[in-house]
Amino acid sequence: MILVWLIVILFAGGIGALVAEKRSVELPRVIALATLLLDLFLVVLMLFAPATLGLDAGSQIDLGQTGEWLVLTSSEWIPQFGVSFIFGADGLGLLLIALTVFLGLMSLGSAWHEIKERTGFFYFNLLWTLAGVIGVFTALDLFLFFFFWEVMLIPMYFIIAIWGHENKEYAAMKFFIFTQVSGMLMLLSILVLAFFHYQSAGVFSFSYFDLLGTELPEGVGFWVMLGFFVAFATKLPAVPFHNWLPDAHSQAPTPGSVILAGILLKTGAYGLIRFTIPLFPEVSMAFAPTAMMIGVISILYTAKVAFSQNDLKRLIAYTSVSHMGFVLLGVYSWTAQGVQGAVMTMLAHGFSAAALFMLAGGLQHRIHTREMDKMGGLWGVAPKMGFMALFFTVAAVGMPGLGNFIGEFLVLLGTFRISSAAAALAAIGMVVAAVYSLIVIQKVFHGENKNNLAFEDLTGVEIFCFGLMMIGLLWMGLYPQSMLDMSEPTLRSMGVLFFQ
């Protein structure tokens, strides 16, 4: 039940924040903080004392070949249609749940002084988005999974549309259309998969465990798999489904950008690992060369486009697409190193991208522009901000000793075993990333302060948030085995093809 409580607490906290706005403008953020701290306590309990939680498995669930589930809860919901409440968390799920709650707190920290209007409704949307994300990471009934997929999208639409910047309505609508249309394709694929399972088994079921191994007619399996792939690749995002992301990031408020880059993009990668490949192993294996090609194109194309950006947040958004290309490449490399590298990249990118968007958003909040041509010489004005920007920039481009390096190195190592050409091209993307990242540091923080900009350096709350993310990246870079050990049983259960 602890997984259910994680979600219920966030839902309840969101409603509490919405109601509390009538009493005080400040009270909603206090309620949001208390809600996230309570969820953090439960996550810590799951990470460090899983034995105290036990395994609450439904009698209809066969755990024989589905991995090592640390927490599993099942109960009926709509038995006539085979829909159940099935929540589960294994090592991979726990890592992503922990990332969600932690970055939820970081998002709250960035919103603490930035969000001053309709605070109750803002924190309502923030907490409900996080609840939807945790639901996505834990739901093991595909109907329930789709329900949470929609729950996390709608509040994010409001966050962008209400608290965003100059073109917020356009960006919010574009985000909603891209994710909603691709989500409908996934829903159609879920229904087709459940139908063919009914044809073979004689019972309706949307259970992940029941649908594993469902036999589909020749030619149908590819299209059903493609529905899942497009939905998850759009959220990842990968070229050519990435077009919504730069607009959403540049127009979203800082807390929204933190959630988008740090958490929502990871739901796409998680969907590929948890659903697309295990449900359609043979079709996915045949599709792997195409998916790897898409990953390489994403890395190189968006790295090139980043060079032409003058808007700081758009540039960081394109770099996010480039780095998530490594995730797609690693997942479809079908090697232990590649998939483990994809997981490490997901976690490390969550920290580094969230931090960079917090810095860009904090800078925009202070000087009211995102244009790099209007910046320069800011290190002398805000040395603490300059130091943090340099640290997270070199982390994002793969500095050895930090988490991003471990992830991308493992991806390249796994990819090289399958395709040396793909690995070489992806490595070029890392070189390009280093070049444009250093150009950003030069344009923003060095040179002459031509516009005589002057503003307050990082606050204590901001330094505390950045400090925690620095520690996280250092831990992932210096002791990655702690996270690799957690995710390995999950990835091993996906099929021996990964570990040949």
C-alpha cells in the first residue's frame, strides 16, 4: 500500500494547497513542502528499509518471470473489463520515484519566490503532476498506466499556460497536442493488445503480467509496438517528435521547466524499457537498428540546432533532446552496458538539466531576458551563479567523475559492441556539446558587462538546492555501482537478449 500512499498524499496535498489559498497566499507552498517531505520520508523507507514493507502481491499475479518486485499491490477495479489496481516498484521504479520526489522539492525551491499569483492553483497542479508521474512509474495495469499518463499531462498544460512567459498559450497548446495525439496512439495499441489477449486466453485483462507474451498476428505486432514507441519517443523526445519541447521549455516558468526536463522526459524512456521492449521483444529487436538511427540523429541534429540559439532556455532544451538521444541509443543497443548506461543517463540528466533550467530561469527572473546577446560579464556580478553554471555545464557534457559521464560512457560502450559507426557518430555529439556549452559560459558569464547588469546573487535556498544536486551528480559519478545494482535485476528480467 505504500505506493498508493505516495500518490494519495500528493493528490491530497494538491487539494489542500488549492483550498488553503483562500486563507493565505503563503500557506499553499508550506502545504506543498510538507506533502513532498512526507513523500520523501516514504521513499527513503523504501530505498533503505524495503524488508520492513513486505511484498503484498495479489493472488492472480504470477511473479515467475517478471523481475524482483520490492513492493507490489493488487486489487480489483473494474473486473468486468479486466481492469485492476496493480502498483509495483522494483529497483528501476524506486530510482525514478526517488528522482521524482527529489526534483519535486527542487521545483518547489525554484517556485518559492518566483510564483506569486494564484499560488494555490499552481501548487495544486505541481503536486498532481508529480502524482501522475509516480503513477506512471508504478502502474502495472495498462489501463491504469494510461490514466496516470493523462493525469500528469493536464496539470502541466495549466502550469505552462497560466504561469508561462510571452507565448505561453501557444507553447502549452503545442505541448498538449503532441502528447495527447501520441497518447491516443498508445491507447489504441493497448486496446488492440488486450483484444488479442482476450482472443487467445478467453478473458479480458489489462494486467502487464498477463499481456506479456501475448501472440499477435503477423504484421499486427509491428504497428501495435509502433503506437507505444511513438508515444514514448514523443515524450522522450526524439527527432522528429521533439518539436514541442523547445517552445514548452522556453515559455514554461522555472518550476515547470525543472519538472519537464528532470522528470517528464524520463517517463518516455521508462515506457520504452518497461513496456515497449518486454511486450514486443521480437518486433522491437527487428526495429532496433531504426531506433538506434533515430537516437544518433537526435544527438547530432539537436546539437547542431543548439548552436544557432540565442535564447538560453531554448538552447538548454535542445541540449536535453541531444542527451536523451543517448538514452534511446542505449536502450535499443540490446546490451547490458547500453541499457545500464541509459538508466544512468536518465538519472544524471535529471539533475544536470533541472539545475541548468533553474539557473536560466533564475537569471531571467532577475534581468528579464533570455537573450544571450544581452548578457555578458555576469561572473563579476554573480560569482556564485557563475560557479554553479560552470559545474552543471561541465556535468552535462560528460565530465569524468560526474554521473553524466558514467551514463554516456556506458551507452557508447554498449553501442560499440553492436555498431561502431553509431558509437562514433554519437561520440561526435559529445564533442559538439562541449563546444557549444563553453560558448554559452563565455557569452553569459565572461567578457564585458556591456549593459551594466546588476542583480542579487543566488539566495540561500537556491544554493541549498544546487548543493544537493551537486552531491547527487558526484555520488553517481564516483559510486555508480549503488544505482547499477538496483536497476540490474529489472533489466535482466526484460530478456536474455540484453545480457548475451
